Amino acid sequence: MASSEALTSTDYIQHHLQNMTYGKLPAGYIRYDGSVVEQDTWTMAHTSQEAKDMGFMAVHVDTIGWSIFVGLIFAFLFQRVAKKAHTGVPRGVQSFVELITSFVQNTVSELFHFNSRIVAPMALTVFCWVFLMNLMDLVPVDWLPQAAAIVSGDPHIYFKVVPTTDPNATMGMAFTVFAMMIFFSCREKGVIGFIKELTCHPFFAPKSKWYLNIVLIPINAVLETIALVAKPISLGLRLFGNMYAGEVIFILIAILFSVGLIFGLLGGVLQWAWAVFHILVITLQAFIFMVLTTVYMAMAFDSLDEH
């Protein structure tokens, strides 16, 4: 942690960027303290190398925990407002919730021109959930990790509090959107129609020159498959990249507090300025994720054969 004298600036940065990881270490593995694992054991990682060696099945406990926590806050808040909603002039939290709901509904209406009971609620959930996860970036970088160290009794515990700085979270959401896009594409167009969309666009020869399609169909399939797979990858990496960069800047500014009084005052000013600017970033990233999700769903419902 920041208070640990043994940590250099590099160690401090790397510590704050490492997730709390729970995974399996194989029998015979030599741990951080020199002890040897006698049999395959599920445990918490105490070093970044242990977290890496736990492999694909390892779980980032902090990412999952904070994602669920802010998701529950969102669900509780909106459910409470929905129960107490009235037809009179909205006030307080109800006014705020109605403002967000109207904003999302108007955005979805402009982008999605099909009948669906799931797209608008999904867009609202995506916007609010991503925004709340991003909002955790405004909590000073040492507060919650130090609290976790005190509670756990481990001064070197890993504890990241911004789920969207973890590519596992952002890519997980992106591939969930991708799976829904594939599902609705097959449901609305049929499996054959979806395959035709991948193989008959953008190039397709007229019936009089049908033999050209022998060459064009494989080209279409490659181009459309690449474009299709690029959608979730760009969706997830865009959110991760922006939030990760913002978190790194907060960590770098926090290092100034350990240099001295003058640099500490400078760090305070920079942290305030970056936090104010970052409010725009976290809102914009949530909005972009929501908009692209809605656009991808519109593409799933749209049939190119109708044009």
C-alpha cells in the first residue's frame, strides 16, 4: 500500500493495478513465502506471479464483488423509486431517475426502430451499471485498499475497486452483448438468413453471373466475420482502455503526496482537476457503451434483404 515503506513507486503502481485473485495452484508449486503446495489448492494469490500462474479459471474477487455491489445499488434505487412513483410533479430522487430514464428512452427511440420489450430496459441497465462502475474511479485510490488491508490484516492485499479497469469485466459485458446480437439475428432472420447476411454481403453477383459467387461468397464470409467479431472486441477494449488510463493517472498523481509538502499540494490540485474532467469521461464511456449496444441490437433486428 501507499503507507508501506518497502514499496517503490513502481511497486506502488503495480500493486494498485493488480486484482485480488482467487484460483488454483498445482501440487508442488512454490509459493511467495517458500512453502510448497502439497496438493492442488484453491487459494488467494499473494503475488502477481501467483495470480498469473493460476491461469484462465482464476477469479478476480474484487471485480466481481464491486460489480455486484454497484449493480445492487442501481436495482435498489430504481425499484424504490418505481414503488413510490406518482403522477404528480417528481421531486428528489424520482426526478433524477425519471430524467435518466427519459434520456435513455429518447436515445433508444432514435437508434432502434423495431418492436422489442428488452432493448430499452437493457440500454438503461447498461448505462447505469457501467456509469456506477466507472464512478468508483473517483474514490481516492488508497482509501478502500487501505480499509481492506486493515480489515484483512494483510497490508499487502490486492484490492482494485474499479471493475471497468479489468478487461475481464468489460470483455465479459461486450461478449454478452455479442451473444445477444447473434441470438436475435438468428431469431429475427432465421439461421439461414443470418448465414446469408454473412456470405452474400457486401458483394453478390446477379443470377446471370452466378459463377462469380463461388469467389465472392468466401470473400464476403471473411470480411463479414472479421467485422462481426471486431464489434465486441472494440466495445470491451474501448471501455477498458479509457478507464484503465484514467486509473493510472490517478495513481501517478497519488505518488506526489509521498514526495513532500509542495508536491503534495500540487498533487491535490491535479487530483481535483483530473477528477472534474474524469466525471465527463466516465459518463461519456457509459453513454458510448449504451449507444453501441443499442446500435448492435438494431443491426441484429435489421434485415438487409428488405432494402
